[in-house]
Amino acid sequence: MTDIADAASRLDLDALRLRLLERDEGKVNESIPELANADPGVCGIALALRDGQVLSSEDTDVEYSIQSAVKPFVYALALADDADRVHDAVGIEPTGEAFDAIRLESGSGRAPNPMVNAGALLTASFVRGSSIEERAQRILDGLGLFAGQDLRIDDSVVESEQKHGDRNHALAHLMRSEGTLQIPVDDAVAGYARSCSVLVTTKQLAVMGATLAFGGVNPMTGRRAVSEDIARDVMSVMATCGVYDGSGTWFRRVGVPAKSSVSGAIVLSAPQLLGAAVHSPPLDPQGTSARGAVGAEVLSDELDLHVLSTSRS
Ligand code: GLN
């Protein structure tokens, strides 16, 4: 067994889960009924290792909509399908603002980065396909490669996302006026909403994180989802922009490329070490799972995952 697999198997993930459950800060997102109805008492932690093994606590088979944790993976697929178009329209600089800020890169009209809604509306529009349905299928198939399992979309979440998606419509109109969005506004919002509405479990999300961590190859299936270069580019942007205006604090405290989401999931990719996911619905003011962030910090400390760690042998 490798050192990291050995250390991971010695962790008591159920004990960590109980410790996290003692914390009751944070508030469940109420932007749509499907999220508002989430059980605040759910808390799960999963680790996906190089040999395909998944270590997990209780509550890691609970399904929820992936929400913004989909953004790194859609970015990866868009890069694979049309990197030039993505680079022309989507930057890679952190914004220091909320995920749904109505703001484009000054001067260029580009979306600031693919981890905020502006960028994700574009990347979801750049994946291969000539209709909403074709692009949604491409995204679903691509996410399935990352997860090593077939995934599906929750139609009631799609419907709610579209009904309550005024800010996303506003962003799409703005980008259409700048010429960066090339498909109709309604199609872009519909495509992005579908990507956010893919159902995952915490175990599946950990494997998705591991696929990036191991250079684009799913450690469970051995199948390649994206190239090694794309996996590295995606993890770079997760490291700098993945937790929105909390990305600096996250990098110092956890030091692992990650992406948060309003469903309370956080996906982590520790390069060449492991993939992980933590999930618990109550969110801090920046929209990151409050328990998830603490859990991630504990995992990083216990397993020495910080990418800038100088103590790892
Ligand atoms: N679907 C949500 C939105 O567009 C996703 C946001 C998130 O998870 N931060 O507002």
C-alpha cells in the first residue's frame, strides 16, 4: 500500500462525520425548493484512491443535485471540445466576488473565470452539440466518464433553476451583447441549468475529483475522461477560483484544488494523491458547506494534502 492509501485507510471517517455534525453553523440554500428541502443533518465524506478504492462515511449514498461542483468538469469538457473558443471567451482570474456577480472582465467582455456563473454559462454552451439536448447529453456522458458510472438529470431541479434563474438570464444577456455568448440566452440558461441538475452521490463526486487528480484517468474504470494537460489546467483554476471570494483562505487552510456548490458539496482533487468529496447542506455566507470546509481542512491536515506542503516525504 502507498503511504497515502495507508494513512487514508487509518482515518475514521465516521468519527470525523460525527464531529462535523456537532457544528451547527450555516444555512441551507433556499434559492429553489429542491435545495431548501435538503436535510441539514446529512453529512458525508468520501475519499477515492489511486487503486480505485473508495473510503466513505455514512450518508455518502445520498443523491443531490451537483450544482456548481459541476463547473470544473464542464470546463474540462469544453476545453476538450473547443479550447480556442473557451480561451477567447473565458478568463482564468479570480474575481473576489460572489458566484453570481453580474460582472465581466473589464475591457474584454469575457467571463472572469469558469468557476463563476458567467463562465459556466459559456462553457456549457461550448461543449459539442447543436441543440440544448445534444449538449446536455454530451455533458452527461462526459460526467459519467469522470464518475465511472451513468448519471442522470433531475428534471424538477432543471425546472426550478430556470424559473428562479433571473440573474443567470441577466448574465447571459450581458454576454450575448458582448458577443461572447453565441447561442440564444434561453438555450444557454437551459443548458447550464441542466448541468447543475445532474444528480450525484458524495462517493461519485469523490471519484470525479480523483479523475482530475490522476491526470484525467478514472482510477475506478481506468478510462480516460480528458487529457492530462486539461486536468492540470482545470485543477489550476479550481485552486485559484474554486471557492469564489473565499479562494485565498481556502488555499491557505486546505491547499487542495476544490469546487464548492450550493447543494453543500465540495469536490477536491489532490494531484497524484486522491480525490475527495464532503457534503453537508448548511452553507457559510460565501455559499460553501460550513461543515464541508472544516472537514476538508481536517482531511488536508491529517493526510498532508496541501499542495505546497514541504513536510511530505
Ligand atoms: N445553480 C446555481 C446557480 O446558478 C448554482 C450555484 C452554486 O452552486 N454556487 O445559482
